[in-house]
Amino acid sequence: MFTTTNAKHVLVAGNVARTASASIDPNSADYIADGEVVIVSSAGTVLDSTTVLAEDKIRIVQRSGDQVFYSPTIKGSDIASYKGSAYASDVEQLSYLGWNGTSGAIDEITSNDYLVRIVRQDTQATYLNKEMLKFGAYRSLATTSQEDIAKGLVESLIANFSREPEQEIKFERVCSGTQATDGTATSITVTNGSTAATLNAGATTVAVGDYLVIGAGATDAVYEITALVGTAVTLDVPYQGTSAAGVSIDYITAANVTAGDMGIKMTGVARKFKRGVFKFSKVRFVVTLDNFGTTVVTNDTEANEGNGTWERSQELEWFASEAAHGKVERIGTPPPEFKKDCGDGRSFSTLYVSFADRSYAGIQGTPDSKIELILLLDKGVEGAGFGGQVTGAATDIMNVLDAYAVAKGVGTAQVGNL
């Protein structure tokens, strides 16, 4: 008796329109397009939301280039679960020390040893189930300010984390001081890791000692101007964001910085990803404080890998669909490349169909082979919509599958969940 337990199959529905009178016959004038998915009967006839009702068994078929991929045979009475999941974007962790955009401050303690610990929670597999700990430190003077403490700690954290092969946490200062807009210098060109920046025009009110708010938002990073000649600006700390031109700016006068509260903004940075090589994951960390008085840490946003992101979808396609078609040699230098229908930068809604494949009868009876079919529905770039083959016509994917699931009493319509 042969069984396949907990097998996963992945098919990808491209962001394409439905071919008129779609056919899975490569010699037909109506042969389905690359990326097109159809639901067929046991005989290979393309079904619509009416004809599927009479079918006991169906298969889902995807064309990928010059190849056609089939799901295992699905029998309605063998379906255990039928559910859809909408696309949700991934999110990086965001935490604040001190002022967090609404409240908070850094407690000003003179002649004090400030110590902030960053405990990484996403590195246990790398370090034999141990968490990596790094820190930032600053010794305040006999006279101190939130401005001095925040700068000292940010410089320490940047220097300490610069020893890592990649920057995976970004450390920046934020300030509650009243923001203003310069009459002519309204944007800036900045380079990651550099203190040199260029204004779009000569400043009329911004001066040395003021702080630029790069991004012009209430919680965007602030940098002190240490030199200003024409449009050339020197920042007090190397720019930590992504290199860009034409970034909007506001500014905070030196007096308003002193009158306001300061904070340190700690943001996870997207990690390197390559399917089959670098796993898709998010940076996760815990911040603890020593000798900070009443200063608090605010965990503003938790990291989340999202749902249907192109990275997660590519991993599913690489690991699941290729193994299901017999390609299990995943180790090599370079690692093997399989079919890739999940394009970079795309977004996907997901349909999960869990069922038992009882199509094989062995000498000891019919094995109960548990199968999960994952159908990835390309929604285009983030915020876009499905191609014409997903919903809206009798032969479209979700119309047919919803009709089948409802008719067989194994699930409710899922198109509204996508």
C-alpha cells in the first residue's frame, strides 16, 4: 500500500484574463494562456459554475510556460476544509525609547551610565537556540539634556550594530518639538550612511543648529544641521534611511528641540531573501533599559510576515509544488531553480483546499492520503486587483470552486474572503 501523508501542492493563477472557450488541449485555438488556471472534469473538460454541479470529481489545472500542471483528483465528499485568505502586507517591528510620537520622554539624569539592551529573538536557529544580545551605552555629563542623551545612545547603537554583516535594525531620533516649513528648502537628497545631503534650494529660515525632519512627519527621523552652505547640508549623524532624492522635509529650531521631548525610534529592516537560499522572516527584538529612571519603551508595531506576500508565495511554490512533482533535490551549489510563477513584488490571495486522495486502491485497501492544495491568486502589485480569470464569469476559478464546494456541502463560498 502506498500513501502520501500531508503532501502540499501549489498552483499559481496569474494576473491574466480568461481565454474564451478555454481548453487544456495544446492543439486547440482556445488553449489556455500562460498563468491561466481552469477547473476540469475527470475527462479533462473545462467546467463552469453550472456544469461543475454534476461532477463527482474535479481537478485544477495550471499552465506554466509550455507545461501544464494538474492537482490531484478532488472528490467533493473527501474535502475536509475549504477556505480563502486575503492578501495582507508584511510589517516590520517598530519600537520607541522615550518620546513615541504621542507621549514619553528620556529621563535626564546627570553623571549617569545609560544602558539599552537589544535582545534579538529571530536568531535562535543561527546561534544554537540562544538569543543574541547587543547594547548601546552613554555616560551623561554633569549637565545633560534629552538631546545629548538621545544622540549619544543612537551613535553607540549604530556603531555597535555596524559590526553585523547587514543592518537589520535602524536607529533614529525623533522629537516632539514644533515643526516648521522653510519657504524654499522643502525637500532633500540623502544617502544611507552619509552625513552629506543636498537641499532642493537654498534655505531661507533653516540654520545651523536646527534639526531637519526628514520625511516631514511627526515621527520621522530628525538630524541636526552642523554645516549649511547653499544647498549643501552636513548632518550630525550618518543618515540611516534608504538613499533617496526629493524627500520632503520640515525643520525644528534649536530652541524648540530643547523645549520638546526626544525619543529613539527602532525599526526592523527587511532581511535578505532568496527562495531556497535565504528564508523569508522578520527581525524581532526586545528592548530593556538600565539606569533610565522613568523612561519607558513603547512597542508600537509587532513584526508580521503578512499573508500572500511575494516572498512567502515564492517559498510555498519552491518547497511544495516542486516536491509534489517529484523534484526533491533541493541541495546544491548554487541551489536548484524550479518553475517560478510567483513574480517579485506581486501580491496574492490564497485558497486552501484540504482533502484526502483515495484514488489508489492497494492490496490492503484504499489509503487515506492527506493532501493540501494551495491556490495562489495573483492580485498584481500591492493594492491592485485580480485578473479576469478569478471572478466574474461562469468559468472563472472562484465561481466554479465555490459552486462545487457549496453543492457538495463541504464549505461556503470564499470569493468574498479574497
